[in-house]
Amino acid sequence: MRSNKTNSIPKQLEHKLAELDDTLSFVAGSLESILGGDAGHLRRLAGELRNLICESSQLEGLLWRLMQDVVHGAHDAVDLHKIGNVDRTNPLSQELSVCFAPLFMPGHGSPQRQVLQYSLRKLIKSHEAVYINGCGITHEQLISRFANQMGVPHAAEDIGVNLAALNAIKIGGKSPLEKVLFFDGVLTLIVGERLLTTAAEQLGYIRHRASNQARIDSILQKAPVVTTPLIVPGIPQNNNRDEGAMVFQFVIPKGFQAGDLASFDAFRSGSQSVVVRLERDGSLSFQATNLFCDFYSFSGLKPDLAGGYVNFVLSWNIPDITIGVNGAELIKTVLRERKQS
């Protein structure tokens, strides 16, 4: 039934709402295509997100501009697990090569992190999606740089140094850029759909596209739970580095029980890699390639999985190697031989 409020909507506002309606449908389509294995849609997704939630040429993103116009009941609050930005004053951050700080939907993040309500706009503008080579890059900066340098319709040939470095890294078999852009797309879709619903209820806006809510539910159901590292500091640049550390936090998959097997393709960059496995007997094993030697492996660690997460620390000051899990130093060993490549 058409609302009698429709004619009271200023034409300019109605056109902007229709543009949001169209763009959110495109975002949902890109997310569905990415879930289907077509990573090429990241380019389109980045362009759509840039228009919706990023400031460009001193013009705020469409979603945020509409938030100011549709004020009765519209909000950008989202419930998330979140970790903060890198503390530059902490001495441990001085040798930090790269740090990822993903956002997680309730129940998908570390139980150590309380689920709280955040403003999506503030997160996009101030939360660092990644810290690399001494530079913190917010979600807004990452989306804009990706869209400007790699997106459509004008893909630039010259990819920035930081984007190139990020593309060379694989977390759980995927580029961290894909993980950031995908989840930012999901959150934008949720908040945008809420705004359109509010505009329909409060202003009488008549949508010309179907609601995206069912698509959102399907995307959230199909999206893989992130069980890959949140933090990867101290990545060595070659296998001759005598001192370094890598820290990972894994979220145990829901329903994981004794007898199950979980493999985390934790980190890959060029010839360097770390693979961590939860074995069927509940023990933890790992393999490291080209970090401080050609190949190093260890097995038989017995972490406490009751908390739903595993904090895994691998540090070395050759010949000493230390392995810690969930705050306990489990193994301290000596590297007896190191081949030089």
C-alpha cells in the first residue's frame, strides 16, 4: 500500500534514497559473487563502498549524507568484537612489520573480546584495518586506495607500495584485502538496509527494489568464520634473520570437538609460510618455512581449548626458539642446524 507521505519527500532526497537502494543491491550482488569464488568482484565492491562510506573531494559518502537527512530512527550502530589500533608508544610495536585487526560479528570473534556497540562511520574513519611498515591504514583509506588504484572503471597501473605488500600476503589462503573489503561490505549493507527501512516507515519512501534482508541473512550464513590470525608482528624479510617473533590468535570453529581436525593456513608471503593444525587428539602442531631456517616443525603441544581460542606465539633468537600457547611458555628448544639459501 502506498503511503500518503510519499509526496512529502523532497525530490532530491528521494533521488538519493533511490541511488542508495540501487547501490546496496549492487553491493549484495558483489558479496554473493565473491562468496561464489569470483574475487574479481572485489574491484566493483571497492568502487561501491567508496561511493557509500568514503569521503572523496570533500564530499562525504552517500550513506553518511543520508544519515543526516533520515534522522528519525536511523542509526549506524553495529554490534562487534573489535581490537584497538596499534599503540605506537609500546616498545613492542617498534619492530612490528604488519598487524591485522579484523572486525567480527558477535559469536565469530575471540571470546576474550567483549561484543560492544560501535558507530560504523567512526570505525570506517578511525579504526586501522591494517598496520604495515610503520603505517596504519584505516578502513576508509584502504577502500579508497584500493578503488582508486585497482578498482573500476579506471584501474591504475601503478599499485601503491603498501597495497602491493598486502597483496603478497595470504591469510587463510586469501589476501587480507579481500577479508577487509568483504566484511566492510556486509556491515555497510546492514546499516544501509536499516536506513532504507526507516525511510520507508518514517518518510513514506517507496522502494523500487526488493529488501536486501534475506540476502544479508544468506551472506552471513555462508560467509566463512574467520579462524585466521589477528596479529602477525615481526615478519622477517629473509631466512637469515636471527631474531624475530610471530603472534597469532585463532578462533576455534563452532562445534569443534575432540576427534575433529582443523588446519589454519595461517600466513604466506612469497616463500615464507606458517601452517598451524589442531590434530584429532587435541594437540597442536605447526610448520614454518623460510622464517629463520628453510623448514621447522613441531608437534605435540597441548593447548587448553576450553576458552574457544588459541593464542600462539613463535619467537626466536637463534639458536633459541620459544613456543607459547595461551600465555604459557610450552616449549623452549635450540635450533641445531640452519641451512642458508
